[in-house]
Amino acid sequence: MHELKLIQDLLSAALKAANGKVIKIVRIKVGEHCHAAPDNVEFLFKTAAHNTPAAEAKIEIAVIPGEDLILDSIQI
């Protein structure tokens, strides 16, 4: 589950940036040639975020050129 590890890393970065506050929106950029499909990214993020301050966050995904998976921003 390589994708899950990538998503867990994104979640960790989002939680660190939120500094314990509830996260309302998470914006993620997914490269069109990334091994993680946008639908999987959202599902895995929601699963990984269960019981965290990001559990109820809206996930906004933008598909971009390339292979990257990027935490673009969060809104608290």
C-alpha cells in the first residue's frame, strides 16, 4: 500500500500545520501520472484522518501535470 504511506505523510503535514486545530479543508494536487488516482487519494485521506482534527475536512483535489502528490494548503 504505497499510496497509503504517501497519504499518511500528507495527513501528518496537514496536522502539523494545523497545530491541533480542526481542519476544515485540505487541498491536494495530484499529478496526472501519479500512481495514486484522485478518488483513491480522497478515500485514503478520509480513512487515515479518522479520529483526527482532519476527520471532517472537505478534500479538494486538483489534477496537475506530472507525477507529484502535493499538500497544497489547508484551511482551519
